[in-house]
Amino acid sequence: MADTLPELHAMAAQLGIPRRAFQNRRSGAHYDVPAPLRLQAIALGAQAISRHTDRALVKAVISNARGQYLP
């Protein structure tokens, strides 16, 4: 997930994730990042967050992603 859709698409492109993998869902616009690409994503600026310890941040990220849904 990202602050904006252009930022999200740019990160996916840098990771080699094809645009067809974009998931425009009511639950949140996102790409699934395969585990082997996790460290590369973090090196490119992604922030690792835990749903167990960073609950407020996770809620904010999900809310932002939901706000980017385009029907």
C-alpha cells in the first residue's frame, strides 16, 4: 500500500510486479508483494509494519488504501 496510487504503481514497477497484479478492491487498493521481494521493497523505501504491534499505523494504511479505491 502507498500514500498515492502513482506511488504504489511506481514501487510495483521497480519491484518488477506487473500492473495486471494490481488489486483495486473496496478493502484497499494494493499489490501483493511476494516474500522474496520483501527486502528489496524495504530497500526501495517500503516500511515494514506488523499488524500485531503497529495497529494504529496498520489501520491508517488500510484506511488510506480504501480511499484510493476507484469503482
